[in-house]
Amino acid sequence: MKKIILAAVAVFGFAFTANAQDDDKATGQTAKGKWLIEANTGNAVLGTTGIYFTSSDGESTFNIGLDGGYFIMDDLALKAGLGYGSNSLTDTSVFSYRLGGKYYINSMIPVSLDLTGSSIEDANENPLWLGIGAGYAWFIGNNVSIEPGLRYNHSLNEDFTDEGVFQVNIGFALHF
């Protein structure tokens, strides 16, 4: 746990230092004062602000959610997200939230650190995850990017689970 937190702090510390040396670098989609709205693929295990749907043997599970962020400096956005999901077999609802930051190295390699949690209806324990991720931002227009990436989620609630979860995501973002 300490190694993950220290690695995340080091990545963001490097990002701040690199940005301080070149303040005029980001003039496009990731410039200070811009907004970001994201929809990402999700993972049913996590409780998530992502989008997913699964159906098997009469059981359907879905989630819908979005993340939004504001660039407080060039290439660094503070983000928050909300999600809602449901399972048809157990008739269970899940409300999820996410708080964190996203830094774009060279305005095209997003690195994120965030806290994701959920409130599961009628559950004794709820998940809480510290996630770190990285990917690539492919800007397909002035305001749209596709961001495939990898993410590792470390459980902060050992009563829910003590195992981490690795994900492959595809994100779609609007920048304005």
C-alpha cells in the first residue's frame, strides 16, 4: 500500500516539476481553464463511474456514469465522477463516486490517481479503491479524445476484499 501511494506521489510530483519548467506548453485541449467530461468502460467488480452492460443466464447488470474535470493548470485536471448501476437477479442498486486528478504528460499521456467508492444497497461492506492508471490520449478532433489505458485498483476496505483489480479501459472525453 505504501509503495503504491509513494509511486503515485512521485508521478504527480514529477508532473508538477515538469510543468513548472514549461508553463506555456499546453495551449490546446489540456490547457488551464478547460473542462473535461469523460465516459469510460467499467468493471462490475469495482462499483464504478464507467459504462458497462452484461447479461448471462437471465441475469443483467448495468452501470452508467460520467467523470468531469477542470484543468487547474496546464495538463492537470481535478476530477469528480458519479455512477449508478443495478443487477436484475439480486435487484440491487449501486451508487458510485470518484475523486481524483489526471495529468497529461506532453499533453497526450494521461496519468490518473483517484479514490473510487460505492454504496451497495443492503450490503454489509462497500468497496473503496485507490486507483492509478495511465494511457494514451488520441485527439480525433478539437474537442474529442479516445483514451485507451491500463489501471490498477488497490482495495482500501479489506473487509470488502483484500485483492487488487487490474483493468483495461477505453475512455471517451470531451474537452471544452
